[in-house]
Amino acid sequence: MFHLKWKYLDGDGDFRSEEVKRLRDEADIIVTNPPFSMFREFLAWILEADKKFLIIGNVNCITYKEVFPLIKDNKVWLGTGMGRWISGFAVPDDYELYGTEARINEDGKRIISTNNGLWLTNLEHGRRHEPMMLMTMRDNLRYSKRKQVRELGYQHYDNYDAIDVPFTECIPDDYKGVMGVPITFLDKYCPEQFEIIGMAKRGAGDPALRTKIYTKEEYTNYSDLNAGPVIIKNGIPKNTYPRILIKHKI
């Protein structure tokens, strides 16, 4: 048994303060749960010092224009665990526990787990180099547990040269072209198996990847349509969720 000794800061602990910057510069690895509202600024603060890190963020941080290019260029990636796989957060005694993952641990701490968290890191780990086991397109269309894929198949976007893959496990292993996959795909992403082409989303997306731009002469909601990938349903264009555009390497 050993006891940790604390030397408290002179200031309020703001990561932008000079004393915390000095601690950052002395550190080998930074592990923390930064305020989600300041996630972009905090990540830039770490990268400025060229430090190894492991930080918790909201799942949607994947789509930030300050984050996605780093993922695409293999400079940062996801750690092991997304959503409720993250062990949980300690909350005050008066915080209401709800959900199947809420609990009181062996030390009497009240713990909740959320479904919208992830680890972002530049620390290597073996799980990210494990290729996914996938079925062929034909077998997915026949045997997938996802009714949407069995009934609708793989639809082609109207404004990107790619097919829509609405579920990560339904990525066909024999399709050679570009595929749009959910952002949660990154929890399974193996850089030796897939190449990330870009993002289909307003802000973090690459406009050069679009094959069509909608105008108000065509559709009154043209601005919304230009926000991301579009699928034509019954003659009407509909936005899908943001998609990461990928293709097979092997």
C-alpha cells in the first residue's frame, strides 16, 4: 500500500495557464477527460507540445474539421472502447442513476456510462491493427442480420461516387470502389485494411469529392442537401447521416 501526495496548484487549473503549461511540457503522456465544449482547443494545446495522449471526447468529435484530417492522415486514432464500452464516469451523490450501465462500484462511487463517448489517442495499440472479418456483397444481401441491407441493398449516392453502407458490419469485402460508412466505423478501422478517402459532411468534408452540387432552381432545400451524402428515394433526394468515405487496401 502506498499513498499519493498532492501539491495543489496556485491557480484554478485552467489548462491554458502558465503553470499547467509547464506541467504539460514536463509530462510524457497526458490522460484526461477534457471539457467537451473546449475539445478542439484542448487537442490543439496537446498537439502544440507534441505529446503522447489519451483523452475522452464526444463521438461527434470525429467529424470536427480540426480532428478528422488527423485521423485520415493516421496521426491520431481511436483507443479501445467506444460508447458504453468506456468504463464510466463518477458522479455526485445526488445525481440520478439511470440506464442499465449505471451502478455503484465497490468503493461506493456512483458511476454512469454514456453511449456517446470515445477515446482519442496517438498511443499505439494492437486492436487497431486487427482486420475486420467481412462477408461478400452477395452474402450480405442474402444473409445480413440487417433488414435494411437485405431489402434495399447498397444504394449509390446521388452526389458522391460511392455506395452507402449503413452498418459497419455490412461492409462488403469484395467491393473495390468507394464506400460511405458510419463515423462509428473508426472503432473497427484497421489502416492496413482500409484507406480513408475523406468525409462526406458539411464542414469536415472535402467539397472536391462531391460529384454534384444542388441549386435552388432544382430543390428549395438545396442548402441542406449540400450538407452531406444524398440518396434518391422515390424520386426525392434525402440526406443520409455523415459518412466516412473508405475503400479496401487488400
